[in-house]
Amino acid sequence: MTAKIKLKYTRALQRWSEFSADEKIITVCVICLFLPYFLIAVPGLFAVFRALLTPAIRHRMTAVSSSGYIYAALPIFLFPALVFRNWFGLFGGLVLWLILVFMLYLFTVMRVRFYNNIIDLMLILSVFAVLVALVSKWIFNCFGIAFFHFLFDPNGKLLYSVPSGSALTGNLLLDSTRTASVFWNPNYYGYMIELFVIIALYRFEKRHSPWYLVILFANLGGILLCDCRTAWAALGAALLFYVVHYKHNVKWVIVTMLLTVIVVIIILLVPMFSGRLASNIINYDVDKRSKIWGDAIHWIRHQPVFGYGMNAYYKICIDSHFKLRWHSHNMILNTMLDFGVVGLAYFSAMIGRIVKVLNKPQFCVIYSQIRSLIMVAGLATLIHGVTDVPILSVQTSLGLIFIISGCSVERNERVFKRLNNFCEIYEKP
């Protein structure tokens, strides 16, 4: 066992030494996804500014077909915030644009081997996130110390106490069983687990290693710890779509249905999970969502074209003395409130460009598994986005972007092969 671990460690060091500077920077960014959320800013900003200020990298980025499309998006993100003096939204819009530039930078680097290395690293670190979730839950149950950011308002005031062992006080669910692990809140952790499970399934299909199944089921345990009901539905629907649309295999459908039945039984019979399914809690959540959506639609009607700038719902709540909430709890409504119809059209066109690349005949044939990974992850995101905005966090948005960057592997492999052929011809005597 020791010899095997030493061999794997040696191979990992050798692989790291073979990475280019760009690949090493991206690897550090992936690791920082699993650290406190603000630490991703350091390597992320370094990567973006290095890409923009280095002529060779900037030239590679310009060669990507969607580069001008991303560069031109800055006014869409900043103009509404300037008009409505939404200074927090102005900063958020700039961050969003930098994230898209980072995605463009990824598109110039990602090749198949490196792509698989990156998502393997994400899976390994997801186990670390599960361990943090277990420890944080144990600490809360033993000492009553919660590590949940959403228990505090933006000014640092405690919204409500969470005594250990309680289930419900009034209409407020006391999250004695929920954990955010290393992410901003349990709902974002639930969304990241969706991505981890889908990635683990993709890698198991490719390599058939039982370790990927171990990671998959470990993360399914994590999705129970964070207790994000939307993540249950989104992941279940995405996996069902995967086995029906891509596998065309009755055995896969049966296995998926059996797993679903087992999970439902666990949720219904174990008190720590079934507590959130009580009728009064569901009614409270439905009423809360309905009011949030109604307010968002009302405000969208007053500014439907350009919106109010990033984090508009939070800004309007402050100005109108409403109860503070960060977003509209629906991706389409949130996009329209932030950037109007123009912003919704922009992101729809961006999704269309990615789907167009994925549907190219050559991509479908050679990289069909990467295509299915991106499509299933995208479907899970859209389903989760019906009642939440899972990609509003920097960690969650970058997690999805690392998966989406697989759409560039066909182009990069083709360019790399062309350069190799040119070098071989040039070096011949």
C-alpha cells in the first residue's frame, strides 16, 4: 500500500512538472475553489490580468470565436448599475465580466488530458468538502456553533439563533442538520454536489474505476447533509435524462429508479432529513418564493430593457425597506432584474454558441462523453435555477465554467496537432 501511494505521489509530481505555466495557474484556481470563497480572488485575478497583459495569451484569446462577444459585454453589466447608482452592483458586474474573461482564458488552454486532470482534482477535493461538512455538523450538534453565512445579515447582525436539537421555531427552520461545508451556504453546496456527482459518473464511464463510485456516493451523503431539496430534484432529473437520452440501456434506468426509491425512503424515514418536508415548512417556502417572484416581476416591469445592475434585488430591498434578500430565487427573473431583456438575450446567445459547438458532428463523435457531461451539468443548473440562482456565487459559477470549458477541447486538440505537424515538417533536414 505504501509503495502504491509513493508511486501515485511520484506520478503526480511528474505530471505537475509537465504542466505549462497556464495549466499550473488554473490548477491552483481549482484548489482555491475549496478554500474560503474570497481566496479564489487572488489566483483568479492574477490569471485574468496575466492573460490580458501578456500579448501571446491575449492573441490566443482573440483567436477564440467568442472573444469579441465576451469583451463587448462589459457595458451590458456596468451601464444599468451606473444609471441607478447601484455601486455594489457595479462591482458585481465587473466581477461577472472578469469571470467571463477567465472562461475565455480557459478556452485557450483546455485539452482533453488536462481537462480530465482538472475534474479529477475537483472530485478528490469534493471528498475533503464532505469531511468538512461532517465536522461542521458535529461541531454544531456538540457546541451549537454554526458556520453558515446566511445566519447573519449583511451588517453582521444575527438573524436568529439556532439551538441544537430544535427543528422549528415559528416559521423559521432551524438548520441544525444543514451544512455549507466550504461554500457560501448549504444551497450552493448542494449545487456543487450536483456537479461532483455528474463528474464522478462521467469519469466512471470513462475509466471504470470503483473509486469514482466511492466519491459519487460520498457526495450523495453530502447532499443529505446540506439538505438542499432543490438539489435533490435537479440531480435526480439530470441523471434520469442522462440514462434515458445517452445510455439507451434499460438496466441503467432500473438502477437509477432503485437508487431514487432508496434515497426517498431515507429522506422520509430519517428525522434529520424528513423534518424539512413538514407541510408547514413547505407552505412557508412556497409563500416566500411566490412573494419574491411577485416583487421581482413588479420591479422588472418598471425597467424591462436594461435592468438595475448586478445584485438588483438586494439593492431595491435596501432602498424600499423590504426584507433583505440577495436575489430573486429564479435565474431568468434574476437575470432580467439585473440586466433586463438585453442581458437575458446576451446569456441566451452565449448558451446557444456553446450548444452549437457541442453539436458539431466531429465533437459529437470524438468527444461524446465530454458533450454528455456538459449537457447534463447544464440541465441540472437550469432545473436548480427554477427556485434558486445556483451560479450567483463565484465558487459555483467557476465550478460550472470548469466543466463548460470542455467545449473547447476539440479546437485546441486540432490546433495542437497542426502545430506539431508544422514543427515536424520544419525540423526535417
